[in-house]
Amino acid sequence: MAKRASITSITDTAANKWAKEAEERQAVYCKRIPGFHLTKLKSGAVWRYRYTDGTGKRRTATIGKLVHLEADEAAKVALAWREGEADPLQEKAHSRHIRKQEAATAEQRTLRHYLENRYKPLMDKTWQPTPAKINYSRIKGHFADLLDRDMATINKQDIHAWQAHCEAPKAKGGRGLRYKTIERTYSSLKTLLRQAVKDDVLEVDPLERFTLETASMDEQERINADPKKAERRMLTADEVAGISEGLEAFAEELRAERRNSRQHGKAYLPDLDDRTMPHWFIPFCQLAMRTGLRPGDLYSLTWDELNIKFGRLTKITEKSKHMRRKKRDPIAVDLRLNDGTLAIMKTWWKEQGKPEEGLVFPSPRTGRELDRKAHIKPWTRVKRLGGLPDNLNFYAFRHHFISAMIKANVPILTVAKMVGQKDATMIQEYYGHLCEDQALEALDIVAASLSGGEKLNKGAVL
């Protein structure tokens, strides 16, 4: 078979030989393609193409190095430029511009860039401060290995590896996290990616159809076992008495401390001896026990929401305020206060100067909203004074509120609405064990209704 003819007069053998012998800046030109030549530089020999641009100016474009391109490969590029009557330098400049644009776009699409420059400011603007801070820290901490990745390139292998690391025991270098924590964290990332699509940063969510791997059998059994079931109960009579004693002792200690301070150079401090409630935690605790409101909802509660005149509490829960971002109605708690609860809150209202607006439990120092953990210190003190167990959580008030209503046969859906749940799912899942007695009572009622022994055909008796 005849050897295919070369399109350039410069052969590979001649080019390599010339490159070894030529001095810097020397050039050898092709006799078949005008302008195509090989130039010797300090870094080695390079293929180039010399041409005249549209303005009549002589220009030289570099095709590539001899060590990377054979003679015919370089000649084809030069010939294509010549026959296409294109400006190679303009084409290269355009290509560089496109590459720079793509690099800049990829930089803007990194998880870190979007999180810091778009998503965090959005959360700060539209979320409650605490959830926004927690969500930001969760994404940044859990997905540190993905922060400098283009979000469009995040794939299921990345998430599988992350999930495996989260589930692995700490003794083996993992995080040792529970499955629900992993689900919640992954949901945070998914929400960010969906927002990136809305912001036109991403064309599609790269994890749109991806779901986490199923929890292990051990984890499923642990979830079903519900180790916190024992906490979801009514307070005992001794615990209720201890809380009452602890609050009274707490109030008296505060009055004694204030008397001592006033007698020792701080007479400017208000006298607390005539105060029924010398500290915000006292009505805070009472309202938590009597309404089942979460601490976060109590911190943000205003006098507009707690209407003393009409004895009604109407509160949009903090946990549901994010629904406004999705143009959905948030969940509201609407309670009519009984006489005892109303009397307690009226006393606090009067001792606060009968405010018409503002926070029900403002910071005594700043007047602004208290820190979300401000109740922990006085609660610890009340437990000590009332002889209560150290592990009695403040959230026990909410458990008591729900449990007491279930025990009183209040319909589960009604209970759900009273504690700020959109449906009865949570109540059934976490407090369903309290309904067992009701089921037995129901069976007794049915049995009693049949005790008359109604006769059926053929003398059969129920």
C-alpha cells in the first residue's frame, strides 16, 4: 500500500533534526502552506502560522509545541485557519474568554460561594435568626468536603459516602449520628439546591431524584423502640408540688437578695417585696405548664398575641413561620385562657405597667427578646429548690399538657391544633402509647352494650 502523502513539506524526521540543531529564534517554513512554520524558542520548537488579518496587519498565531504535535497535525490546523479565512488570534481570544466565563460561572456555582453570598443572606432576611444560624452551620459543617465543588457536579456517590461517614461509629472515625439527624441534615442541603435552581444558579437540582439509603435494621429497631417514650407523660403529683414549691422559694430568694442589695449601697434598685412575680421566669414557667407552648414561642410572645382583655392567646408558632416563604399559611395556636391562667398573666401584666404592646417576657436589661436558652439557669435553680430530679427537662411541661388532654379523652386532632400541629400525625406517633387505656375503655363500653345478650336467628347469643 502506498504511503499517504504529507500535506506539509516539513516531515517529522526533518522537524526533530532541525529542532536539535537550530538556534533560538530561527524558523523553517513550509513550502506548501504559506505562513506555516516551525520556530525554535528557548523552551523548545513550536508550530506557528503567520498571516495577514482583516486590517492588513501581519500577525503570528501559535499552534502548539513540536513535542505535542506531529507535522501533519499542526499543518491541518494551519490549513483550516487559512481556508476558513478566520482570524486565529481572535478565535483564541474568544475561546479564552469563554473559558474564563465558564470558570467564573463554576466558581459562582461552588457550594461555598452560593452558601456565603446568596443563601445565607436569604436566610438572614427571611428566616428566624436561630434557625438561620443553625441551618448555615449545619450545611457548612457537614458538607465541608463539598464546599469548593461546583454544585452541579455533586452526585449520589458523594451523598452515599457522606451518609456512610455519618452513620459510622465514632470509634471507627465516623460521626455516629442517628438516622433522623442525617435525614434532617440532608434535607438542609436539598433545600439549598432547590433554591439555587430558583435563583438560576443551577439549571437542575443534581440530587432531585436521589434519596438516602434506608436506615440499618439496628437503627430502625431503635427508632421504633422510641427511647424517649418515658419522657412523654404527665407530671406526677409530687413533681407538680415540687415545681410550685420551687417557684415560691425562687421568688423569696430573689426578694431576699434584692433587700440585701438595697441595704448595701444599691438603694436605686426596685424593691421586690411588693412583687408577686419578681422574675420573668415565674409567669414564663406557669404559662408553659398551662398552655404547652414551646420555649421559643414564649420568648417571642407579644401582648397583642396574649390578649388580657379577652383572655385569649393566639400565636403563630415559630416552627411554622418558614411556611410564609413557601406562600403557605403558618400554623397558629388559638387558646382561650381559663380563669387561673388569666389571673396569673394579669398579675404579670399589671406588674409590668400594663403594657399595650411589646414582648410579654422582654429582657430586663435590653428590653429585647431574651436568648433562647435564658430559661435554663432559673429552671435549674427552681428544680434544686423544689427537690425535683436534675433530668426533668423544661419540655416536660409540653409533654404534660398533651398527655393530660389525651388522658382526658380530648380528640387527638383537637389536641394537635391546640399545640400547633397541622395534623394529628405527631401526636399519634409520639403519644399513641397513652391511648392504650382509652382503647380498653372503648372495648369495655362495647362489651357493656352487648351485655343484654340480644338473640339472633337460631337462638345464637352474643
